[in-house]
Amino acid sequence: MRLLNVHTMKLEEYFGSQIPEYAILSHCWGAEEVTFQHINGYEWHDMPGATKIKYVSSYCKEQGFHYVWIDTCCIDKSSSAELSEAINSMYGWYEGSVVCYAYLEDVEYAPIMHVSASLENKYKAIRKSRWFNRGWTLQELIAPKEISFFNRQWRYLGSKGGLSPLLSNITTIPEDVLVEPEKRRDFSVARKMTWAAKRQTTRIEDVAYSLLGIFDVNMPLLYGEGQKAFTRLQEEILKETDDQSLLAWGLIGSFSLDRSIISTGVFANSPEAFLGSENVVPFPSKPGRQPQSMTNRGVRIEVPLSTNQHFPILDKSPFAILDCHYKNDFSGAIGIPLISTRDDSIFLRHPAIRGITYPALEFKDSKVHTIYISKRPPTASKSTERETCLIRAPSAEDKRYNIFPVISSPGRWDEKTKVLSMEYRHGGWLRERASMAIAFCNLRMKSCFLVMVTLIKEGVGFSTKIRTLIKIVAGPATASRLILEKLVRESQQNNSEASWKGNDTIILPSVSNLSERITVNADIKREEILNQEVFVLSVTQMAEKWPYSRTE
């Protein structure tokens, strides 16, 4: 730990039991701060960030302290290893200080003669300070035993103990936690998350890193990982506690029509998701249940599953009943909505539906299931969910037909295997579509037909259904791709969706042999191949000679 000697204004390094008594500075970063690289030189005295260093150093000398720790200049941030160690140690450094001096640089309060009016003005000025909106100052408020607050001119505003009612009102942190920081461990994970819900950080990763000490966890720093940092924080918390309020986020809000957020992973994206969870507390799990754990399938947890009775639009979507409830509300437990996947034991969290208090009588006799709530959605965005369609036709093997896609929703065609991967596109409220048109050109009989397929996915959760619609259209044998594309579009425009069927049949004449005709049939079904569900488009054709007795 490096400390600034307030007499020599030089940095000195100490370890373990050798660390002397020190004061510590809490502040908001501003323009041109004095860094580790500056402090050992002389030019820093005229920098804007030097003012706070001069104030605190002078005050430390008055109070009999020889050392002060300041985050701007006592950490070599050019070393990622040192920065990681410092951030993981920072809560302990604030906790170990004799006193913390909080510099509210944006507070311009000046006392006036009338005492009550003076106090009111002071409290208003303090309340508006950005110090209460920054992510890092949360631990700097909780960890130190003693805090003295100062305004822009380094005039004393009060102590943490004396201002605790005001501080609690501003931050929602209970007074007893402010007075006795160890008591933070008595509060649920969800409650502590709400303390950070409205705070901001310059770097998105610092939303997570600034909470390490609050939750008594450690983890390496990976700047550049973005929101994954907050996911990693929740994983570390999961390892240290069986408090299921960690999963009790998204308890306020209502059904959203935005299909892009219809499913997500088990963890919240930010502390803000815990707004509304400040009164959620855990209760003991039943004996014999295994603790929750993180696996490569997601969070493994043993919970009762109860079929949805509260949102008819979700049909049979389940709720996982957590071992937590609203404080002093014994009518039920927190239920979080899930979305099923093709694996009966793996679920997604459903943020479009808020969590609810699930009545105790409704899940009292529910069977406890071992399930996995996925860590992240299976797709990156609403436009990347794909369906695999395998073209199964004799012609694909005996080369009588040249098979190729004419039009499809954005996807990928494998010419060798005759497999098309189609993407869903938004097609209305709780509705998505994937479409394709496959051309079959018979070189010998100089005939061509198009098989047009549309997949329509409707609903969510267990109620998700996929309708398959097929239309076969005859086309000119020698047509170019552009002509075939035009034919598909005209057919789609001239035929309503209601006229399409689950399978279709068409009779085509042979241009090369007028005594022959071809009967084509196409249908599409979902099959399980190699433990994967895929759509299989089966196309069969039968050649008939006059008087039209069918032959292969």
C-alpha cells in the first residue's frame, strides 16, 4: 500500500502490519487529476487536481496524521496488475483508515445567521452533490468508521454519524449500516444491489468492480469486457451465499411489447434491475435441498415450479418459486417467470414479465424440480435465431434436378448437403416469420417448380407454436434466377396466407415429352436428428405416361 507522506509530499510503500495509521480521501474525479506519474515531480502543484491534495494534506498535519491515501496518485494505474490488486483491496483500505475525509467539491454552502435556515440550506446543498451518484463512493461511504465531510472551500459540513439520517435518506442505506458497516452482511443481496441502482460510473465495468467490497468477493479485472463484469460479479456472489434474492430482480414493470427482450439469462444486467427488490429477504430452504451452483448449463437450482395462473397470454409458462419473500409478507414467495427451451430442464429468465408474490397455497404441494436457468440467451439478438431446414428429395441424389434457393429470409445455404439455415424476422406482436423458396429444375424433362415455405412462430414460453405453410408454383424450365424471384414475389402477393397449407401437390406437364406429366408433392415436418430438432422438407415427384399410369 502506497501512502502520501503529508510532510515530505512523497509516496512511501508499506505492507501488512507495517502500515501506519493513515487518513483517506474520498472524492469525485475531475479534470486533470494528479496521478502517480505526476506526484513525484514538481509541475503537479499548478494542476486543477492539486487543490484537493493540498487541502487534505494540510488538514492531516493539523490533525496529527503523517500519511494520507488518495486514489488518484497512490496507485500506478499504468500497471494492470497493480490496479487489479488495488481495486480488490480498496474496501479494506477505506475500512482500515482512522478517518475518511469526503470532499464534496460541488457543494458551495456557506453558513448564515439563522440556525434552522442554515441547516436547511446545508442539507439541500449536500443532497445535490454528485458524490452520492457515483459508483465508487458507495463503498467509500459504507466502509470507513469515521467520515468528515467538507465543501469546495474545505469547510467542515459534518460527520457520518451526525449526518446519518440525511445520508440514509439520500442513499436508502439504513442508518445502522452507516454507523456499523459490518451490519451490511445482515441485509439481502437484493437490498444491497438497490443501494447501487442509481449510481453511475465512467467505465461500465466499474459498476461491478466498485461493489466487490460490499459483497465481500474478489475477482480479476478485465477492462473491455463490458456488462460481462456485472455477470461475473453475480457469479462470485453465488459462490459465497445461498441467498436466492440474487435472482429476485425485475419485480417492477409490466408486460412489454418489445420482442427483442422477450428472453434473457439468469442474471440481471445492472443493479438498476433490482429496483423494487429493496424489501426482499431470504428465508431458509427446506432440509435436503442442494445449494445453488453455477454450471456450464446455467445456474443449477432446486425450486418448486408452478404453472402460470396470472398472465393468460403466457399460457403454461412456469414460475420458479424462490426461497425469498417481501419482508413481513407471509402470503407467498417471490416467483420469477421463465421461458422453456427444447431441453425440459433448461430455462431462460423472462424479463418482459415482472416477478410476483406467488401465493403460498398455490405452490405448497408443488414438486421440487432441479432446473438450470441459462446464464445468457441462446441468441445474440432478436434477428439471429435460426431454424435448420433439410431438403430431402430423391432428386437431390440422382441429379435429375438442380436444387437451389431463390429467396429466403437471411440465412445460409449449404450446396453440398442441401441444408438451409433460416433466420426469423419480426412479424408482428409475439410473432416471427422465416421464409424460403427452393427451385427444383428438371434438366431432362425441362420442367421447373418452386416450393415456397413459411415458418410462423407465435407466442412465448410453453405456448410457442410454429406453423408450417407450403405453396408449390410451376415455373419456366429455362428461367433465370431474377425471373424466378419475380415469380415468387407475385405468388406471395396474389395468395393470402390462408390459402397456404401444411403440404401441397401440383401436376406439371413435361415440355420434352408431351405424353408425360409429373405429380409433385411437398410437406415439411419437424424431426429429431442427432438429438437436434430440424425441419425436413420432403419433396417427391412421380412421372406418369399416357394414359397416365404412375412410374418413378
